[in-house]
Amino acid sequence: SDAEPPARPPAEAGTKPSSPGRAARRQPPGPPPVSHALNIARSDPADLLPPLYASMLSGSPGPAAPSASPSGQAPQPPTVRPIRSDDSAHQYPTARYLSELARGESAPRPAPPAPPAAEPSARPMPTPAPPPTPAPPPPLADRLAGLGLPAWLATRATGSDTYVAIAGLLSDLPSAPHPPPGRGDILVVLGDVAGAAVVARSVLEALRLDSHVLAVAGPNTTVPAGGCRLTGPADAGRWAARLRSGDTPGVVVVETDLDTRTTSWACSIVAAVGAASVWAVVDATRKITDCARWLATLGQVSALAVHSTSGTSDPASALSLGLPVAMVDGQPATPHVWAALLCQRLAESTHAPC
């Protein structure tokens, strides 16, 4: 006889026995088998596309809608024509990229753009050189020597006050003689017409005398109103005698220049009047060596009268002639007059206060 199947345990109250199909659906899905993953990796990506998208890529019509099968048979799934990987890869870049990626090939990357050409750099601007540092001014002795002051005198200039230093130097020199103020004393002024006339007028103003005590000797000398012209040594002697009969001094202007051929006549006038003092007029713009040669031919000269100092760069050069200077440009040549003149020149040359 057939064996009876074993009896099932009774179901608990309130529960229904589960069917085998429902129990299978409740089981959680497990991981796909390894063979399935390998098949997907080896397959053409075009084969993995959905049927509708594959038909669009291949150009074939999509799957037709399922028709009702006769006699109640189950409808058959539509036949899908797979896309060949060689056609789709060339016609559609996306499929080609997926195909290459599946086969392990790297898609070619576009070449990087060439770097822009370097623009030629502008030439650097040269750095301007700093302005040269002005050299310190030379010592005071050198600056005074450049103005004509004798070197043996300029080297003695010391102190921070230039004016005081110059005035102190010149105060040590022998003082210039004043015009003779005594009764019948005659001052003779030798030199060029223009310079000698200026000196004579300054002397008359200093002595408070008028022009009737003034005599001139020379072909080009203008006789002032009230004055007298001397034609030669004899005439000069007679004029001097009349002057001495009075109670005032007199002034005689004798025209001469650096031409030594005229100095003999000038010396004869000096001797005829019996001059108490002789001043030689020196043009500051002339060479000192020429002036020295001229002075050597005049004989005894008491002092110098310098003019035109504004026209030379060494106005103090007359001090190197070895004679005291009585006047400078019509003014008495005091140490302060010299100091003011030289300080002005120093300021002009250095653009700085003296």
C-alpha cells in the first residue's frame, strides 16, 4: 500500500497558510551572478540599448504594438533587430564612445590649445640717473683769489663771515692817501680822459671846491666851465704860480694812456706844476701786466684810482700792483667798500648769500 505523507503541523490560530509562490516573492533579491556581469561588460553597448532607442539609431521601425493572437494564444514579443556596433559606432559618436569604453579603449582627447604667443615685452624704461651732487664750494681763499685778490692776501682770509674777513684783510693794508687839502697843494690825476674826469670831479666834491681850481692838459680833454686848459709845461708852470697865490688847493688832469710814448709829456706837466700828489687812473678791464708797465714809466705815483670794475671778473686785481688804491668807481676805497664789492661778486658766482 502507498505510504501516507507525513502530517503537517497544525497552523496557528488566526494565520493562513502561505502559498509557495508568495513565499518566493518575499525573499530579498540576491546579487546578480558573476557570469551575468561579465556578459554585460563584453557585450556591445548598442545591444544593451532599449529596443525603441536601438531602432531609432539603426533607422528601422520600432516594435509594433502586440496584436491579438487568434485562438486565445499568448502574444509573442516583438522581434527587435539589434544594432550592429560597426554601423552605429561610425554614425553616432555617443555609441562609438560607449563601444570604445566597453572594449577598454580610451577615447582620443582633443589636443590642448596652443599657448598664446608671448607678447614682446616692452623695453624697460631706463632708470634716470640721480642728479649729480654739487661739489662743495672751494675755500674762501681760492674764491677770493679768483676775484683778483693777491694770493698772499687771500690765504689769510678766515672765519665764517666773509664780509668781516675781507674787511679785516684790507684794513691791514697801508691806507690810501687823501687828496691834499692844503693851500696851494696840487693833485695831478693821470690817465684816460673818461676815467680821469670822473676822479677829478669826485675830488672836487670831496674838497668842496668848484671848477675854477681845475686845469686839464691834453688834446682830447674837455675843459669844464670855469676851468683852464694847459698847453704845455710852461703854461702849466704859470697856472700853478697863480694857484699858489690863493688859499685853495688845485687839481690838474693830464691825459695819457698805456702807450708809453705819451708818458714823457705827461711827466713834464707833473714836474712843471710841482704836484704834491700823483694819482694814476687804472682801467680794471685792462691787463695788469700792461698797467704795471705803464706805471713804471710814470715815475713817482702816490696812489691808484680804479674804475670799470663791473666789466671784469677780477675787480681786485689792481691790489696786486703794489700801490695803495685811493678810489674805486668814484668812491673812496675803504675796506668796507672793497668788502661790499667782493661779497657781491661771490654771491653772483655761487648763487648763495655772502
